[in-house]
Amino acid sequence: MVENNELSTEELITVSLRGARASSRRRRADTAISIIKDAVSKYTKSEKNMIWIDNKVNELIWDRGREHIPTKISLKIIKLEDGTTEIILP
């Protein structure tokens, strides 16, 4: 999580998860996580392995099960000075 002594920038974005509906029903939640990481890495110009997703975001996607994901999600992106990026709910 973010500590007070690290400098960071914060942004709010909305990510469409409609592309996850094209994958099989059993992989929709997994594909949604990949779509979120792709969108955030493109937006912040950071590497995918340096992106950390909060458990509450994961629980929101998996809330109605693996097959019934939300169509879009609003996220707060915090990019830290050391290059890591955190994804949390606003």
C-alpha cells in the first residue's frame, strides 16, 4: 500500500471490460484482470509486472462469480516514484 513518505501521482480512470465477454464463460474474470492490467500499463507507461491490484478490486470483479463480471469499472491509479503502480477503488 501507499506510505505517506513516497511521492506519487493519482489518476481516476474507467476501464471497459466488454472485451472479456469475448472470452469463454469460465475465463471472463481472469480476462478482466488482464484487461485492467493492459489498460493501466498503457495509460501509465509502466510494466505489467510492476502493477499491484488491490484485493477489493479483485473482489468486485469476482463478486457475482467467474462468468458474470461487470461491464466497466472505475479505478484509482497511484503511480509511485519507484515505478510501481497501484490500482484501488476510488
